[in-house]
Amino acid sequence: MAPSQWQPPRSATTLQQPTLMTAIGRGLLGQCPNCGKSHIFNGFLRVVGECRACGAPLGLARADDAPPYFTILVTGHVIVPIMFMVDRSYELSTFAMSAIFLPMTLIMALGLLRPIKGGTVGLMLSLNMLKTDTDDR
């Protein structure tokens, strides 16, 4: 049997599924990718089971390792070139370079992790990449 895509209930509200970019954008902002009216997180990185406004099954979008991977990818592509430019332009000691770039890397990674996870959940909901009940192990 082919999996069916989740559709919002046809109750009092008539919600249409958002476009891919709208769902990702709402996720990046920490809002429900489907309706944009409720929050997506219940804590720093814990995704709510379902949206309080539209009932979207946000908890079934299991992002797992993708958000940390994308966070490391973005952080590395920003920090490393800046670090090379500073190293070429100034003669700083290893301690000074570490004092500058280790906190910068930590702050950037922690600052990007939550929005990237929200965007990933939005992408997964939009593409119907949801965990099914038969996936429980």
C-alpha cells in the first residue's frame, strides 16, 4: 500500500499546504511549517508532537543527524575562510587565534542549530518524509 501524504483536517479552517520554501522558512523561524501560527519546539531542540493550531504531526518528522551536519557545514564554511584571512593578514599567536575563533565557532554553531532543525522539519513535512507507526522498533 502506498503511503499517503498528511493533509490538514478539513474542519473549520481551510488550510492549504504551503509551498516548500514557505514551510522551510516557517521552520527556520521556529513556527509550524504548515500554518505558521504555533511554535515548533518544546525546549531547545525537542520538537512538539503536533501543532496546537492545525494538528500537523511535527513529531513524526525525525530530523536526527541532518541538522548537526548542516550546522557544521555552514559554520565551517564561514569560520574557516575568516580564520585563514586573519592568519594571513595578522601575525597572531596560536592562543590569540584560539581565543578568537573557538568562541566564535561555538556561538555560531549553537545559534544556527535550532533554526536549521526547524527548517529541516519544515522540509520533511513538506516532502512527506514522516515516520510511520510501523517504523517503531
